[in-house]
Amino acid sequence: QKEVEQDPGPLSVPEGAIVSLNCTYSNSAFQYFMWYRQYSRKGPELLMYTYSSGNKEDGRFTAQVDKSSKYISLFIRDSQPSDSATYLCAMTTADTGRRALTFGSGTRLQVQP
Amino acid sequence: DAGVTQSPTHLIKTRGQQVTLRCSPKSGHDTVSWYQQALGQGPQFIFQYYEEEERQRGNFPDRFSGHQFPNYSSELNVNALLLGDSALYLCASSLADLGRIQYFGAGTRLSVL
């Protein structure tokens, strides 16, 4: 079983829709949670970063962390065709000796005009 | 402000050969991590360098080695290439005390024939 599970999609939505992307994880030591966006043949771009549980909002993006359920989400409001990309969740522990990010396999999102 | 830069963009090698990939971190960053991303998968952590030393290593064979220079730039070397080494190789940079917030370059796409 992978430490981080992510639905691969593809997820296809009409322009303007609210998108929900999710990841589950098994390692209860994970404390830091990130969402990256990756366009085809490009490197991942950091979108959101949260520590421990709670919500964080940045423009059209909202990240949620539920540590009790080992479940994280990224919501995109008013989705645009330019949001079409693969979204990767990543997480790591607070252990100073371990700073590697563990990624999900990514969800491919397509926003139809 | 220059982001993370990687070279070359694309590389084609044959089985058994050796390859060196290069990375310059984001301005002000002192820590470099390397990841391997197979097609359709999330990035997998290879190793991280700080103060010219390997600080953490993922589950990759000794054929994968690295180096960090005094100016914080880094190299990834892979010996005795296998077909399975074909992937996108990503470099990420961070600050030592904020090592969990990692910024990625565009990657080097390695094809092993």
C-alpha cells in the first residue's frame, strides 16, 4: 500500500465549476501538506502549503487538512481552462532528519471552456 | 529572481552509459533535493544535499550519486543506465530551516534506449 493515495482521474469539469481534489495518507507522522500543479512536460509548481490541520485560502484555492481522517483536499473555485493540469499532493513529517516529500500519483484535471 | 534551473532539458542515452544532470537552486536557497518522476506517477525522492553533504537518501541504488558545490548548485550522476531509468528528473531547492517548502525546476527528461 502506498503512503499517499490520490485518484488519478482524469477529472473533467465545465468552466466555472468548483473542483475538489483529494488525497488520503497512512503515515500519521505527516505534519506538512502541499499541493503542486504540474503542466504537461513541466516541473511541479507550489500552490498551497499548510501545517497540521485546518484550512488555508489563497484566491480561488482552498486547502483543507483533516488529520483525524488522514485526508486532505484542494478546492478550486470558478475553475478556468488554464487550471487544466495535473495536481499533486505532497506531504512530509516534522522530523528534522527527514525532509523528503512523499507525493501522490497526481490527479489530471481538465476544465472545458 | 531566478528560479530553479536545470540542464540539459532533454537527454538521450543508451543502456550502460553514465549521465550527469545539473541544477542551480533558487536565489538564496542552500538545500537541493533530487526526485525521479516516471510517466504518470508522482515524483520519488532520490536524495537531498545541504552544506555539500548528502543529508537524506531515498530508496535508490548506489548507481545514483550526487554532489553539491560551494555555490549550492548540484549534480546528479547515474551510472550503468537501465531502461527503467528513463524518467523526468526534478531538482528542488529550499532553505535549510524551511526545508519542507521546496520549489522545483522544469526537470531533465532522460530517455534510455
